[in-house]
Amino acid sequence: MNKKLKEAIEYAMFKHKVSKLELSELMNVSYPTMLSRLKQPELIRFTEAEKMCKILNIELRVEFENK
């Protein structure tokens, strides 16, 4: 799941020609924080994900697993 999320974000960044630094500036988070979020997408807060989706023009679908 995290691998798919990471790949979706990276592809959207590539498609819209948005660098990690630019994305951090647009989201008002520090560059090290952005690197951490991109490396481990499960750390992305809901509000950050919402903002990222608007910036990258993507829709992230959340799936819950029953364990």
C-alpha cells in the first residue's frame, strides 16, 4: 500500500514538474519534513495529503483493511 502511494505521488510530481523543494514550499513545510513524508507516506497527515492532492491535481483513495 505505501509503495503504491509513494509511486503515485512521485509520478504526479514528475507529471506536473514539481520538485520536492517546490512542493515543500507550496505546502509550507520544511524541506526535511517533506523528504520524510515522501519517504514514508504513512506519516502524511490528512490535512497535508489534502493540500498535496490539490497542488498535484491528484485524488488519493484510502482503503481500510479488516484485520
